[in-house]
Amino acid sequence: MPSSFSRFLSTFSVYFHRRVLALLILGFSSGLPLMLVFSTLSFWLREAGVDRAAIGYFSWIALTYAFKWVWSPLVDRLSLPFLTNILGRRRSWMIVAQSCVVLAILGMSMSDPKVNLEHLALCALLLAFASSTQDIVIDAFRIESAPQEMQAALAAAYQVGYRGAMIVSTAGALTIAAAIAPGDSGYHLAAWQSAYAAMAAFMSIGIITTLCCKEPQVDTQQADEVEHQLRQRFSTNHSPKVAKILAWLYSASVLPFTDFFKRYGKSAILILLLISCYRISDIVMGIMANVFYVDMGFSKEEIAFLSKVYGLIMTLVGAGAGGLLIVKYGTLRILFLGALLVALTNLLFAWQAYIGYNVPFLTFAISMDNFSAGIATAAFIAYLSSLTSSGYSATQYALLSSIMLLFPKFIAGFSGVYVDNFGYINFFIAASLIGFPVLLLIHWVQKSQANQSD
């Protein structure tokens, strides 16, 4: 018994490693901005009297996250003048991205959607761009920070921090806004501006961590050799300067993608299709969630409490359960389970729309929704990580994580129009139904991988 307990303590001690703790905080820094251009912003806009169709279109700003693969090669291979010499390539990019996130959130906190909606949109667009850049470099930092045997702990810590930040930027922001204008259901601009200013202050946690953590040591010898060979090849038809630029662009932008298709062959298209559709049910529903709560008559305090307490607890329980299930049953089976649960839990919100204002049932619905999301997210990140190769992890992960948002975010932009025309009950049923074809895609991918291994 003492021996088993000692082994448990030894295994659990990895979560107190300095790198793991750093990724916990960097995960918080990465997760904080997302909801500020997503559901929290939708809540603000709805209270300000912005119509549902406009809120749906506003969500297209978050499509920026789906295109981060376009500039990920720059983050992966480009050194920043002055800062790189002081902090290193990864930390210099993190500091720049985090500073831009702070400026963008402060810009949003100084906006008034009733007077100048365009200013708020531009600041939100800057926030999405800076935030997605931060995601690219933190993912690269995570992959390069520790050996393979520590990657599971790093990913788990990152997700806990990320999810915790999402609670802070939703429930926390709502709590701050409600505290500044307590007992009044009317719209107060100062309350929302103060909430966003507080979110900007929270970003200092990530900046301090970036300055204190150690730059990872990365072996770029193979990539440098490939770039050198390309430079020699291009120099036969171009000047040395042009050849150098072309070689850098090709090695940074093309090779990571050709490597992926070379490894997976015909299955690559099927895998990409699965990635692009996996979160469609969750994302489409999420755009209208807070708008739905407002229209059902729930207060900011109620939503904040349910999200902060039940939402956070059930998300962490779901993520933990997902991790254990993956070890026992494999990634693809739990990927299937997560997709099924997410689609089914959307039906709970259709029932909520039918019965109207009911706090106990909303508590149950939010709890089940977050539990399902925890399992699905754990499985999805494990799956995405397994698809990358060691030589091109950062750019490939940026590509895959971008693809997962592109199609769902586009479809979600029409969610407000759909609700206006068909109502909330039909909307949540539709959001559930569009998640079921994902189950068929997972089956096809599993079958394709089995055929390749034979």
C-alpha cells in the first residue's frame, strides 16, 4: 500500500512542476479574451438594444481565430528585432501579443455600442487578432517546453487555466457589471465598461508569467538545413537575397502543410472535414446562449452564479473524466462520446425555451452542457495533438485549431436571423441535429485509420 501511494504522489507531483504551473497561467491568459468577443460581448450588445441579427453578424469577428494559420509561420520562424535578443523568440511574441490584447480590451472598455458600434467592432477585431496570435505562440511554447512524457500534464494545466479564464470573462464580467449597477435591470454603459477594464487588468497575470518563465530550447537544425538547401536551389534562378526570402517562405509556410498530407494521404481530407465540423453544434448554440438568457428574463447575477459555480465545476469534472476515459478507451471513442453528449445537451435548452424562466432547470442544463463540453474538449485536444509531427508542431496545430472554428463560426453568424424567424425552440433543436453528422465522420475516420494500419 505505501508503495502504491508513493507512486501516486510521484505521478501527481508533475502538476507542481514549474513548467506545468506556467502553462496553467498562460492558459488563463489565452482563454480570457475569447469570451470577450463571443458570448459576453453578445450579452452587452443585447442589453444595449442591438438587434439579434446584428449580434449574430458581430460574431463573425471571432472568425479571426479560424485564420490564424495564415500568419502562424511568421510566429513560428520570425525573430522580432530587439525583443528576441532579450526574451527569446517565443516569449517576445507572447509579450507583443499580450500587450496588444490589453490595448484592445481597453479600447472596447471605452466604447459605447449605442453611439459608435463601429469603434467597438474594430477594437473587438484587434482583440481577436492579438488573442489568436497569443494562442499560436503559447501552443508552440507548450509543445517545446518539455519532453513528450510531460505533454499530457502541460495540456491538462493549460486547459484548466483556459477554462477558468473563460468563466472569469463570462461569469466574472457579468458579476462585475451587476455589482456596479445592482438591483437595476436597465442598461448601464459604465457597468460594462468597468467589467471590460477589469478583464484588461487580469491580463497582467499572463504578462508577468511570460517575463518570469524560461525560454524553451528548440533544436532547429533540421529546419535550418532544409531552408539552406532550398536557398541553394532558388539561387540558380534568383539573386541571393530573393533566394533567401523564397527559401524562408517555403520552409515556414509550405513544408508544414505538405508534411501533414504526406503522412495521412487520402485520409487527410476526411480528418480535416471532421475537425472543421466537430464543434459546430456547440459553437452555433453558444452564440445565442446569453442572448437567450436575457430574453428568458434571467438576471446577470443568476447567469454569473450558475456559470461560475456549476459551469466551472462540471467543466473540470468533464475534462477529468474525459482524460481518464481516453486512457481506457482511446481518443476516437471518447471523441464520439463527446460529440454525442454535446448534441444531446442542446435539446435541454430547447426544453428550457419551452418552459420559460426556471432557475433549477437552467442549473441542470448548464451543468450537463459544461460536463459534455469538458469531455469533448479533452478528447478533441488530445486528437489534434496526436495529428502533429515534431518538426512542425506549432504551425500544424495552428492550422488544425483554426480549421475547427472556420465553418462553425460562419454558420453561427446566421443564428440571430434563425431565431428571429423560427424561435428559440426550433433553433436549439436545429443546433442539436447539426451535431449528429459529426458522429458519422468520426466513424469514417476510425475506419480509415484501421484500413491504413492493416
